[in-house]
Amino acid sequence: QMPMFPGGERALMQYLASNITYPQKARKNNIQGTVVLNFVVEKNGKISKVEVVRGVIGGCSEEAVRVIEQMPPWEPGKADDVPIKARFTLPIRFRLE
């Protein structure tokens, strides 16, 4: 069983939408794109080892990392009903409207 953000995918999208601040530099220079992050959900649900797999300039990558590092604990992944460490990949889209 894969790890899950508390409340599921919809709650994760709401968390990201309400916590990400579009970087001024990216906004000013009309920079958009998708930051792809990789991180570990530990046995206790805490997030660790956040790394940028594909970044976006203008401060977007740094903002994505900041928000991921501040996430509440997840429901950990499980194997045979036993909590395990699991790697998770998450794309975060920065789009100007």
C-alpha cells in the first residue's frame, strides 16, 4: 500500500494550492513549469530526503521544496499491514493565470 496524504489526493491538492506562494521572480519573468520532487515517507509518516528531480527556475523549485518539507505527516506506506519507508514522486505545477 502506497503512502497517502491525510485526507487523500484531493486534500493534498488543497494543501498545495493554499500553501504555495508563486515566487515574485518567476511571476515577474512569466516563468511557468512543473517541478518534480522525490521524497521519502518514513514509517512514522514524516517527510524526509526531499530532492528536486526536475526543477523550474525563478524560485519555483525552492518554493516546492519548502512546502513539501512543511507538510503534515502522511499515512505511511504498508507492506503486509506493517508501516514501511516509501519513496514518493510528486509533480507540482506552477502556472500563471
